[in-house]
Amino acid sequence: MSDDVYKRLAKVLDSLPQGFPSTPDGLEIRILKKIFTPEEAELFCELTLRFESVEDIAKRTGRDKEYLEKKLTEMWKRGEILGIDLGGVKLFRMIPWMVGIYEYQLNRMDEELARMCEEYLPYIGKRLLGKSPRLMQVLPVEQQVNAIQEALPYEKVSEILKEGKSFALAQCICKKEKRLVGEPCSKPEEVCLAVSKVPGVMEQFDHWGRSISREEAYEVLKKAEEAALVHLTFNTQKDTYFICNCCGCCCGVLRAINEMGITDAINSRYLAEIDQERCIGCGICRDERCQVRAIVEVDGSFTVDEKRCIGCGLCVLTCPEDAISLKIKEDKWDTPPVDEMEWIKKRAEEVGVEIKRYL
């Protein structure tokens, strides 16, 4: 079977702002062959980054409408593209490798794909993370932020859930991947939330997760904080459609800090600070709470490495002496783009790719 269609698909994905870099041995092509049929790969390359109706796609591509609706729906349910059904009118768009195709392979992830994705992480990590605007932002533990000043609306998990009309919950694909390669995590696995402002939408994503209520979503966040999982979401002020709850041993973004040394991988407005007078050196913050190894022991006391700290507030939450607090960063924080499209345009300019043909 010729690899030409997969090379074309890889080129399309790599021309998106998030990237899909090539590897010396063609690993990226093997990943795509695992996920897409040649027919699906070809059709993906004809989509855009904007939602389009089947009728519009048919007019633009010259393809048969019935074929398109059937095939695009199949690809949506296989996690290869994004789809939505608005009262019988289906809309579709292409999605990047990450956040996108990779995450939607949750129910198709097997050991073979998991091992390939593990091997690919250093390549995509260098392209995706540490660039402006950053991919993800931290949603700090909310009650800890309020001790300094009111969190901005897009930093508040409560605001995101309040505005949401439908919710879904799924396993963390990063944790599943690590489990499949023989490195399981002890933390809760079903902790990834999706949120939509459109009622009923998340009921359509049964190929990824299960529909839950707003109240259940709050319980997931509470469980995540108890388990020392970091709330992460897309780095925009609007278009917040997911809340990941992440550990430093599995999450690709946090592993970029821990394993690749990309300390500016995440956007955050806060830093933790330890009061040396109150600290009793119990080590809970370092040993049980911090997911990015930002708390270090120096001469018998603990301090925060500001280059690594992501301001999540997890260490503050359980300090028995109330010796830790959050403070606002002086630098290395950027106001997030307003929405996904602004993020795409700014990142495209940063990495030097031309995306007009996809808009």
C-alpha cells in the first residue's frame, strides 16, 4: 500500500499551528496508518478548521452528499474529525493531532498505538509546547486564588461549569496510554471533562465519554483536587470546552516540564510561596501534592522553584500549617487569546505556517 496519502495527511497536520512533525524513521506515518484508512486520510485533507455543513463540503469538493454524510459521520465517531448534529444538520471540521485526534482515540487506544504515541511524545512536545501563545493554561484551585484577588472569569472552574449546558466525562487518555505500556498511575483515571454551552451536545460524544450532570462535574473537580490533579484547559478566554485533570507522571503537558525541561509549557498567572516561619518541613507539598517538582528542600526547609511552579494551588490546599499561599506572577504570563480562532492565528504566525487555506 502506498504511503502517499498518509504523507499528504501528515503534511496537512504539520501545517496546522499545533504541528505534527516528521521523525527519522517515519513513526508519524505509522501512527496515521493505525488510525486512518487511505479513504479517510484523503477526505480529512479536504476539510477546513471551520465547521461546514455536508452540503457546503459537497459543493466545495464535488463529492456526493450522501457519501459525505455517511463517511464523515463514521470519521467523527472514530475520533478522526470533529462533528456536531444541530437538530438534524450535521457540521464537520478537521482537528489537529493534539488537542484533537490523539485525545479522541481514547476508546481505540491499544498497546500498539500507546507505544507509538509514547515514542512520538518528544517530537510533538518540542513543536507544541513552550511557544506562544501556549497551548494550555492552569485553572488554579479557586478558593486559594480568592485569598489574593478574585480570579479572572476564564480562570475559574466554577464559571466554566456555570456557563456549561451539557457535560461529558471520560478516562484520561494519558493515564490509559501509560497503563497500556506497563506504567500505570495510582490516581483516578476517569477525570477528563468536556463542557458545551449548547444543551445536549455532549450526549453525542458517546464515542469518547459519557454524559453527566453539572453537579457530577463539580464532584469530579473536587475528587481531582483531593487526588492532587492539576486542572488544565485550552489557553483562551472563551471556547473552554474541556478541563483536564492531570498528573505529572502521565500528562504529556506536565511531562514536558518534568522530562523535557520545557518549564514555560503552561500559561499561569500565579506562583506558590512558602512562609519559612510557618513551614514545619513535613514535606506533604513536595512529596504528595506538586506535580511538576517545583518544591525543593534547601538546608532543611522547603522553597518553591519559580521557574517550574505552575500556580495550580494544590500544595496550598493541604498544608497543615497554612504556610503556603499563591501570589501573582511578575512576568512570564500572557493574557490568553480571546477564542480558538485567535489562538490559531497567533500560533500560526509564531511558528511560521500559512493557514488561510484552512479557514
